[in-house]
Amino acid sequence: MNVQFSSDAIHDRAPASAAAQVRERRLFLLPQSDEACGVESFTRLLVEALQHDYPEQDYAVLAVADRWRDLPAVCRKVRNADQIVFSVPLVAWKRVLLLPLAILLFALLTRRSVSVFMHEWTALHWLRRLTVAPFVWFSRTIIVLSPFVAAGLAKTPWLFGAGAKCRLAPNAPTLRRPLDQNVTERVRRLRDATKRCDVVIGHFGAIYQGKAPTALLDVCDHLRRHGRHAVVVFVGSFLNSIDGYERQFWAKVAALGIEDRVVVTGYVADQAELYALFDEIGAFLFLFPEGLTARRSSVIHTLQSDRPVVVTAPRSRAEFAHHAGFRRLIDAGVLSFVAADADLEAIADRLLAAARHGKRPASAIDWDAWWHATTAATDAALAARK
């Protein structure tokens, strides 16, 4: 299965006349955005994969513009569906909080079945959790990529038993390592900035507090104080969050005096450029406070490079019981783990050892197998009746 974006995945697929209408049984709603977030990219690929694997279920995705005048047309599509699926959290809907809530209310009033594909919970700011809560309260099914997310929902008492509605689906990559690379001016600037380094520490994905990226600044500073010239490269951009994290991040960079050792590339849309940037990394480092969990797409995507990846060890192997592909990568020793309570010296030693080991064969993430597993779990979750 070679998943491609198609225009009919985001537009009405039937003529406007009532006689010619095709009933869309399961409709995923997404906001329109110029710069797709990871959740949006995942959802679009998921629907295309579901359309391929389960054509009889008539899956569709509807892109909703942030214009209230389009609400009647959206409501007509919602009324014509059997199930409505919201994917959250979505960056683009932060600007129009009331619009998705209005769509949810209409779906409930017309007795559509509502489900939620929940990508994150505990790492969200409390205000964002409040805006997401109505979708959790009124959903019949909550699909999650990780037992960690399900546990967070279950432990939140004001969600009123959300944990019982959770169903697991394995995570799948939204990026594929391209055959060729695109060496852009940004790639050349990174090469110049890192050519005299002892080690280039890589981090990939959106930069926000829940991923503890400032911990990498401490590692860089530790190496500097021990005579190592390290540079940290954050391949990605900051989320436009309400907690002011970007300001805190740069304040710490300045306080440590490592302004010349920190690079933030910004959002990279071109996958050929992205993996050219990855080639400039000595070793990737992720220091997740909760340890590695199955929802971490950033780790999956770096594992498709040929660079070593060092990450905080998972708290439990049960975290990956539902994800055969991830388990095989762990069993193959592709990842280098550091203990959750490891000090800076232990982290630095593991990082340097991984970087010295150098390139490894790019891990065999079977795109088709991973997506087939994801669609099978998703389709089964949406078909389940309470």
C-alpha cells in the first residue's frame, strides 16, 4: 500500500443533489491549515489507509475552514454521516475554539455517534485540556496510541470514566525516508555550524515543555564544561503555546551561555531536506520525563535515519504490548536507553558512546505493515458497540 494524499480525501465525494448523495459512514473532521501539525498529518494518512484497507466502510475526512459561514455546509456533511471522529489535540483549532464545539453540539443533537482519536493528554496545558474535555465526555470511543495516554485519561476524575472508553491502536510513521536528499541552504548552514564539533546532538519534532527539550541544553553545557565541543540541533519549531515555553527555552540558553551551541531549524516541510538535516546529526537524544512511550512519532521518524538514537528507557514493556513493530525494534537493540534517573554524566557517556559507534543500517520500519496494524485496530475500535 503506497499511501498518497488525494484531493477527494478532503472534499465532498458525492454530487450535491440529494438523489446522488453517498452516505459517509465514518467522517474524520480536521481544520484547514497552511502548516499541518503532526496530528493532522497522521489523521490524513490514517483515513487514506482506512479507505484502502476498508473501502466498504466509506471512510472520509472533511477539512473545516475557520469560517463560521461554512458551518451549515459542514453540518450537512455531519448529518449525512453515521460516525463523527475528532482527532485532538489540533494546533490549527486553537484559533477557533468555539467552532469545533459547535460541530460537536450539532453531531450530538442529530444523534451522530461521536468518537475521539486522542494523541495526547497529560502533556497538554490545563486550559487546553479543558477545551478538549467536551469531546472526551461525549465520545463513545476514545482511540489512543499509547497506554500512557489511556492511563492519564483514566486518572483524571472529572473525565468521568474516560479510561473505560479507551481503545489502543499502534502508532505509524507519517514520514518516509526519501531515496534522495535535498541539500538546501539550511542544510549547508548547519554543516558550517557543526563542522568543528566533537558531537552533534539531535532532537526532532515540535519543541514544547512535555518533551523536556531543555534537558538537552543541560547535557550540552555538561559536555562544554568537560572540554567537549557539542552543538544541539533542534530539527523542528516551537509550538505556539500559551505557557510561554519558547521564551523560557531561550532564557535558559542565555543563562547557560551556549547561544553559539544551539540551533533551531524551524519547521521543515520537505522530507528530502529533513533527512539531509538528519545526516548532519551525530546522535539523537530524547529525554522524555515519562520514558519512551508508543505515541512518540519523533522517535519513530529518527529511527528511519541511519543515526543512533538515545532515549529515556520506557517504564514498562507493557507500553508496547499492542505494537508489534515497535517491540521488534526494541528487541533488535536499535535504541540506546538511559535510565530515567540517570545523571548528566551517565547521559553524556551513553550519548558519546552511541555517536562514536557511528552510522547504523536504517532500521527496517515496514510502512505497509505498520499502517495495516493501525487501520485494523482503528476500524475495530470504531465498529465496537457499547
